[in-house]
Amino acid sequence: MTASLTLRPTLYEELLPGGGHTSFVLKRGQLLRLSDLEGGANVSLLLLNAAEKSERLNLPDSLKCQHTAKLTAGHCLYSDMGRVLAAITADTCGWHDSFGGVLNAAEVQEKYGQGRYQELRNGFFRNGVDNLLVEMGKWNLNLQDLLMCLNLFSKVTADRDGRLHFQAGNSKAGDYIELYAPMDTLVVLSALQHPMDPNPEYAPKPVQLSWSRVDSDGISVLCRSSRPENARGFHNTERLYI
Amino acid sequence: MNLTHSDKHPEAAVYRATIAAGEPFLCEVKAGQTLRLLDLEGNQAVDTLFYSAKNPRERYDPQRTLRKQNSIYLTTGTVLYSNLGNPLLSIVADTCGRHDTLGGACAQESNTVRYALDKRYMHSCRDNFLRASLHDGRLNKADIGANINFFMNVPVTPEGGLTFEDGISAPGKYVELKAHMDVIVLISNCPQLNNPCNGYNPTPAEVLVWD
């Protein structure tokens, strides 16, 4: 668990409501903080190189090069090209999930029942596949680009036999994670319950998004120095800008 | 681990091919056919991807597969699901007992991160996937998602650790899958020399198909 100690002027803030989806380019040198306002939030995250969108978040590469199945402060989120799309520079909840993925429309209906726009208007039951797909479509991306996603604020453990367990209460009200972009990174977000959250009610939680600019690259020291692999990952990333 | 054997005879197979160490491979398996991947000499990671032959945009989905079986390892009884939520194949026999789907495929770029910048020019699975895909014409880079590493041992601890361990496979170990739809099978017989996934000695693997 690593809190952020530095006060930085905020460039912009926005509320991502429960069920919402959004996407934007996090520019090189910017920091995005995602804050869980009520506790129990879940945000599905995909990342791409904004300038060359065939380069995408690769969770297997990220996990194996850092010898971890959980992602938290000090870890980097790698593209398939060996570059750091984002570095986790602060994190107060300690575990973000790589296993659970997202539900599609049929799976959401099976879990929560029918929740159509016709009856519920903007409270209709969204699903992670369509949320991410629609947002990616705005950048001319498609189904092929819907890769393994990271579920922020959620924790799923594997026991000694490999059985998976959703750990409720991983994120509390006020918990946050900060993502630092050492390159221009397209960020795609969907705020829906984790697929393995046992709550039978459709009740997605809101998340506050906050952008700031980092004056020096010193913020990435924790991630650069946490493993020798990450020093090489940052080296690969900086080669984009020589 | 629960090991399950098959009663199928290699002489009755309708198709057999040996993939030399470090080579790419692509073939089709029809709905109802059974595919066996055989680790001929032991400790050989066989990096594999599956696609619907009718719609190659439909591909193997590791997160849905893990979620639906509520388990991190693949073995007999595992149903491999697609990104559209359909079953692609089921594992029907397995004499190895555990296969990985979190470790992904090695690549020139990830080798620079994992080992050293000058490891960039070693052969890799991602290069094999691209070579086979682009020659076939139905697949390209965008289709290459996270794969299965048959015969590879990547234990995940309850504390969230993940390591590449020495293989638990051995000469003659195999895994068998029954296809629920016509599938494209894309394989890289892993050439990685920098970690124990191939016992530091990549070796051939065999593919067999039965009607």
C-alpha cells in the first residue's frame, strides 16, 4: 500500500458514474488518479499506445516480467512492445485483478435479470464487453482489440489448488490508484461490478477521475527501481522520444 | 493433480504432424474432431491460440475461461470459451495435469524487458504467431490475444506471486481437446532459451487429429 505524498495542482476532474464508460489520451508526463468514492468500486481498464494503436496492454507480459499475479504500486503496465503504457505510482488498496475480465450482455442478463433502456432509461444494465467495445469503437478499434483487461479496485486470489476466490472489501471509500503515463497512452475505462462480485443486484459504483501534471519524472522512481526489468521497460519507452 | 488418459490410438489418427523445435504451425480442426498435442521429449511449452474458422474474429478468451471454471489452471474438464462467450473446445484427456494461460507468449520485445536489451534478436513465439498468421492470411497482429501454454508450469500463490517453474511435463505426456466448432489452431513450439519453460532445451512436439 503506497499513498501519494505530493500535492500537485489538478488539471481537471470528472465523475465516472457507476455503469459509465469513457476514454481519453493520458499524455506523457500526466498522472491520472482514480478514487473509489463509496467503497467496493470496480473499473475495467484497457490501455493502448495513442500514436500506434496496434500496440496494446499485454497483461501476461506485465505479470510475468514482474513475477506477480497481483498489480499494485511499484508495478508497470506493459504493452506487447515492451514499453510502459502506465506505471502504478500510488495505490491505497493493494491489489488489482487480472483474472476476472468482463461480462457480456448475455452474462449480465443471466446474473442480474433483464434491465433494458426501454424501462430503466439511463439506469439500464450495462455490460463490460459492450462498454469497452463502444468506447474503443470511437477510436476505430474493434473486437480484436478487446484483450485481457485489468479490474481496478478488485481482488481475486487463487488458492493452492488453483481455485479462484473473490475477496470482498478490497477497496474502501477514499481508496485510490494513480497511473503515471511515460508515453501518450489511450485509456479506456468501464465502471461496472466485477464479474465475480457475488452481489446479485446490479449496483455499479462511481469513481472520481482526477488529472494532474508531473513536473519531474521522479515520480516513476518507485516503479523504475522496483525491479531491473522495469528499468529496461522505461528504457524501451524513452526510445520513443529520442 | 487429476491425470486422465485417452484410449485413442495414434495409428487411427486422420492427421499427424511433427512440429520441430522453435517452429510455427497452423491447421484446422473440425467440430467433433479430437486434437492431441504431444510433448515428445518432455518439458516443452506449446504456445497455442484457437479461433473460429467461420469467423476468425472470434478467438480464445482466457479471462472468461478462468472465470467460468473458477480455477486458474487448465486441465481435463476445462471448457475453452471464446470472446463471444461460446465454447471452442473442451479438454477431454490430460496426462500432464496442469497447463498455463497467464504467462502469455515470449516476444523479442518482452525478452528485452525480462532478460537484457541484447536478447532482442533471439527467436520468439510472437514472431512465430505472426509468421504463421500472415502467411495464412485470415489472421493478423490484432488477432493475437493471450494464449495457452500447454505443458507449462506457472504456479500462482495465494499471496499473488507468479513464477515460471521447471516443467511438470515429461516425454510422452499429452493433452487432448474436442472441438465444439470448426477451429483454426495456431501454435508456436516455444523457442525460449532464457528460462526453464522448455528445460533450456526446446524439442519437437506432435499434433494428432482423430475424427
